[in-house]
Amino acid sequence: MHAVVMDVTINDPDAAVRGLDEQFVPLVSGSPGFVAAYWIARSGGKGLSVLVFDSQASAEAFRAQAGDGPPDGSVTLEVAEVGEVLRSA
């Protein structure tokens, strides 16, 4: 398994949650190779997403499709990386 890990700055919390519910969650969950996803709100207007896929190819394909964040500016994508999931519990 491989994960796409995204660090974001949340510019508009209400719009960001709406965007997750209406656009990003359906996009991720319908992607080829999707396994699981977690969206975490952190302090200071920061957020973290961990999106798990069944293969590196699926994770890389999603990362390429995701672009640079939502066009409405509710979230700014700071970093998006693909890495191997070594263990899960």
C-alpha cells in the first residue's frame, strides 16, 4: 500500500469542510485503488490528509489528479507526497 500525505493551510474552515463533503471525499473514495482516507484538522489553521491506496501507481495517479488544491481558495496545498505504508494497525 501507498499513501498520499497532504499538508494544507485552511483559509476558510466552513468552505473547506463543505468542499470535503461535497467534492473531495467522493473524488477520493471513487478513485481506483482507494483503501482509506483521513482528514485531520490541526491547530493554527493547518490540516493533514492521509489517503491510502492499494499501490504506488494508484497513489501517484491520484496525486497527479488532485492538482494544487481547490479552486475556491478555501485550502492551500503546501506539500503532497506519496510514500509507502510500512505497517498499519
